[in-house]
Amino acid sequence: MFPIVFIMLTAAVFVACYTFFCARRLLKFYGADVRKKGVLAINILITIVVAVLCMNLFSNIGVVMLHAVATFAILDVIAFFVRLFCKKSRKVRELSFNSEAFGIVLLRKVPAFLYGLYRCGLIPILTALLVFAYGTANMNNIRQTTYEIKTDKLEKNYKVVLLTDIHYNTVQPSDVLKDKLPEINAQKPDIVILGGDIVEEGTSKQEMQEAFRLLGSIDSRYGVYFVYGNHDQQPYTNSRTFTDEELVQAIEESGIRILEDEYIEIGTDLILAGRGNAAWGATRKRPSTEEVLQGADRSKYIILVDHQPIGAEENAAWGVDLELSGHTHAGQIWPVGLFSELAGVLNYGEYEQEGCKVIVSSGVAGWRYSMRTGEHCEYVVIDIGH
């Protein structure tokens, strides 16, 4: 806990100092006398407001302000190298026989324009506005992502639809999903899998019931199946809007089957297994993959659904062919997903570990922020067969 607090405090001090410097530079650019006490007070006030907003990491405004500060920093780095380049070009110009060459004229005129554009602060402000506009639009647009998997284990082809991390009617209006259901139905899936976090702490009881009623209405040959995510049972609040019993009742009354550390056989050649929630707040300790798949025929194609993309090597050792997960949101806010990938986390897309394929969905929606700047919202269609 201490290292995290230390890192956050260090970051807060850095952001505050850098914001003070940028605000002072902008005030000076627009003609304010930065030596006056009143201007200094404005400078300090801007610094405090920006630093506080940036440290509110769980808000849209915090994300937007961090993008603006980051843009200022990137521009400062670019300006540093431009100044170095211009200094070198001036030395070359002094030695040049023809100082009125076209390239030299550009070097005289263009940097002055760019310098003014850089100093006025317009680019970071526009960047912040574009981030907000793009992120909001991206959160309200669900795409289809398709994967094809070839295997000799299946006698026929299966079309699987995976929907994860809906966080129903919290950061994404419910109409966005409702409008997408006809398109999902048109896929004519054999199996529909709900990969967890369909609802969360911000979902009301009525919204929870509506979510599962809608999802249970999706046409599928072998049914709709659900595994718990880390939010479905609302573990991160003391003011729950529905009980575990009410959640189970809503799921089962919608014709959806819960798979919690168990498996079922589908047709003659496929096994579908679902894992219980592995995250903090889980209601019980999870058994091992070996225990879950005890008695399963490993010559059949085995799909294992786990909300979190973990345990692929263990799953592979016990005959799992395909693991389906969500949870990561593909980072949701750039560059979180990039850092996750660099840290070795199965963040988004298709992976393979020890012969077990893993597909990690970015989710139908997102969490906490009503914007997405990393990847996109999606439902996943997986065609499995010869």
C-alpha cells in the first residue's frame, strides 16, 4: 500500500509543479505580468484546480485533464528538439553560400508560426476536447469482432457469441445494447456466453432484471450461459440494490444457465465449462481446473469461460482447447492497455499458451468512465470447426 501511495503523491507533486510552470508560461504569453501578486495567485489557483482534477483518476474530467497535461509535456519535448535543430540550422546558414535558398527561408518563417501555436496552449485544449468527444462516441458504439478457430475435434461447426462486461446502464446507455440485439440475433449463434460483469454496483434491481431478460431472449441453438464476474454480486458497495438470491432468480427466470466451477456437454463433441469469480469479493474459494473438469472426456473440444484471463497454462494442462474471458476492458483508457501488454497481462485479442487458445474481449461497455480511448466496445463471434 505504501509504494502505491508514494507513487501517487510523487505524481501529484510532479503534475502540480509542471502545471504551475505551464500556467505561468501561458499567462506570460497573453500579456500578464507574472511578477504581480494577483497574477501569481491566479497561477497558483490554476495549479491547484488542475492538480486536484488530475488526481481524481476515477472521473471523466480527470482523464481529460491528464490528456491535456500529457499533451503539454509532449509538445515541450518536441519544442526542445526543434530548438536544437534550429540552432544547428543557424550554424549551417552562417556557412552557406546561398542563404536565400528555399529551405532556409522555410526555416526562418515556419518555426515562428509553430512557436506561437505551441505557446498559446490551443493544441492541448483541442486535444482534451477531441479525447472527450472521441471517447464518448467510442463508448456508445458496439462493434462485432470475429474469430475463426480450426480444430479436428469437432464433428460440426459451432458459432459462439461472447458478451462480457456490459455493466448494464451505468457508463453506457441501455439503448445502445438494445439496438444491437437484432444484429446479434441475426448471427444465429449455437451458444451464447455471458462472460461476467453483466451488471454492477451502479445497476438497480429493475435494470438487473431487464438486462438478463434481454440477454435471455437471444436466439441460440444450445442456450445462453453465464459466469460471474467480479462486479455482478455487487461486492464493492455497502448499499446493494439486489441480493444474490434475486440475481440468481432473475438469471434463471430468463432461461439462462449459470456455470460456476462446473461443466456441461453440448452435442456429442463439445464441453462447456464455467469458472466462479476469482477476484476479491468472491463468495467462495475456487476449485482447481482439474477438479472442475474431473470426469470430462478430453477427446472432446473443451471451452472454458473465466471472467478473468488467468490460468491458461493450468487449463491447457487439463485439456482445455479454448478459454474465453473479459475483465480487462482492453485497458479502456489509453495507454493502460499498452502497459498491461508490456507487463505480460493477456489484455485483448487472441493468444495461445501451451496449446490453449485464449480470447480476451474488450467488453460490450466499460467501467467507471463513460468514455473509451483504448480499443472499442464489442461483442465477439467465434466460428469453431473444420
